[in-house]
Amino acid sequence: MPNNQTKALVQGSMMVALFTILMLISAYVPFIFIVALLFAPLPIAWYSANYKRSTSILVAIVGCILTTITSGISMLPFAFILGLVGVVMGNAIYLKKSKLYLFMSTGIANLLSMAIVYVAYVKLSGIDFISMSLEMARKNYEQSNEFAKNVTGQVAINPEQLEAMFKTIELTMPATITISAFFAAFIIITVNLPALKRLGVDVPKFAPFQNMRLPRSILWYYMIVLCINLFMRPEAGSTLDIIVLNVSYILWLLLILQGISFIHYFISKKGMPNGVKWVATLLAIPLSSFMILLGIVDLGFDVRSLVKGKTKE
């Protein structure tokens, strides 16, 4: 037992030092700071994958404290977010959970930690940097419009359209932040899991993207949102309208991914080259409405078995 405690203490100290060094690099080395930030959760995740949650949280806290001392208070939010992500990633591996569970838990941890940092920053500084960024973008668009009017005599976008665009951006900010948090979590997982595997950690595996099947409950959520929009028609800017709008954006993205997954499945079963998959994925962006419909059909009907049957014939 003492030997195990000593080993945990030594390895914990090493992981804290490595985490602090990575945060230090991200703070002071301009060209590789993104790489350092992406790999910063790695030492915490490795430790969490080998030791229980309580000691892993302690290691992450010590790492945040040392990062603040060595890199300054401005790096504390990044250390907090990445440290928490590392703990959650490693704990999911420690508990032998699936990669889907690992992704969802890491995404939620990333989202919650970002929300905590944002609220704390606004409370302490009194500056809402999201509203400030939107206001700066609005001014830039207005200046571009004014420049276009002086040069060509016409505005690129009229004031009503500009106001509607920024109103939509403002209302859908929760969905944008949520999608960004989960996308960042996906990138971090994609980068760090192969490294953890090389370090001897038994990591879970994702099924191929072409075999992705979202829960069918997504269709019920989509139907509920459609019914609210068709029959209740919430007032613009109301709480219900904001909720429905943000949920709609998230559901649309999920259904687009499901549609692309079906296209990949179809291409694979027909024996087409992988380059066709890349072309189809790029075409999915302008054909998003069709991809949503394809995602609905793929979830609602067993079309994959039909494709599989025809391929066998």
C-alpha cells in the first residue's frame, strides 16, 4: 500500500509538472501555443485513467495553481477548462466507458467549464466580451457598407437585413457555444486518445463514421420543435422562441451529420473510392436542407438494410 501511494504521488507530481510546462508553452511560445493547449489535458487524462477520481481532481487543482503562479492569472481559465476536461476524459477511461460516453461527458464538462469561466469573468470585470465582440462586428459591417456605398453607390447589405442577421446571431449564441464546446471536445479527444494509447492506456474506440446511428428520439424532438413552430408560433424574442431556435439549430446539425453518415455508408457499400466521400461531404454544406431530409429518412426508416440487400444482389 505505501508503495502504491508513493507511486501515485510521484506520477502525480510528474503529470502536474508536465501540465504546467504545456500551459507555460501555450502562454509564451507564439507559434506552437495551439498544439500545447490541445495536448495540455493529456497528463491529467493519463493520471485520471490510472487512478481514482479524488486524487485526479487534486492533481488537476495543483496543476491549475502552479499554472497561475508560473504563467499568470490570465492562464487560469484555460488551465481550469483543460484540467477539468483531462479529469473527465481519464475518468471515463478508468471506468471502462464507451467512446460515446467519453465524448458526451467531455463535451458537457467543456461546456460547463466555459460557462463558469464566462460568468466569473463578467462578474469580476464587468465586461461581457460576447456582447462586445458582436458590437464590434456590427460596426465593422456598417463601415464596410458605408465604404461599398461610397465606391459603388450601393450597400452590400441593407440595414434591415443587417439588423436581422445580428439578431439571429445573438439569439442563437447558446446553440453556437454548445456546438463549439462539443466540437472542441471532439478535437481534444481525437488528438489525445492516440497519444494515451501509445502511453499504454486501454482507450475505447469509435465505430466508423459511416455506421453512426443517432437515437431515434432525435426525430421526436424534431417533431416537437416543428409542432411548436407551426401551431404555437412563439413571439419573436420570447424565451420559448429562443429555446426553440437554439434546439432547432442543434437538431439540424445532428440530422445533417446523420445524412452525411448515410452517404458515406452508401458510397462504401457501392465500393466507390474514398475521394467520393470527401466530395460528398463538401457538397453537404450547400445541400444542408437535403441532408436534413436524408438524415430524417435514415433514422425513421431502415434504408440501410435496403442498400445492403441490393449490394449483395
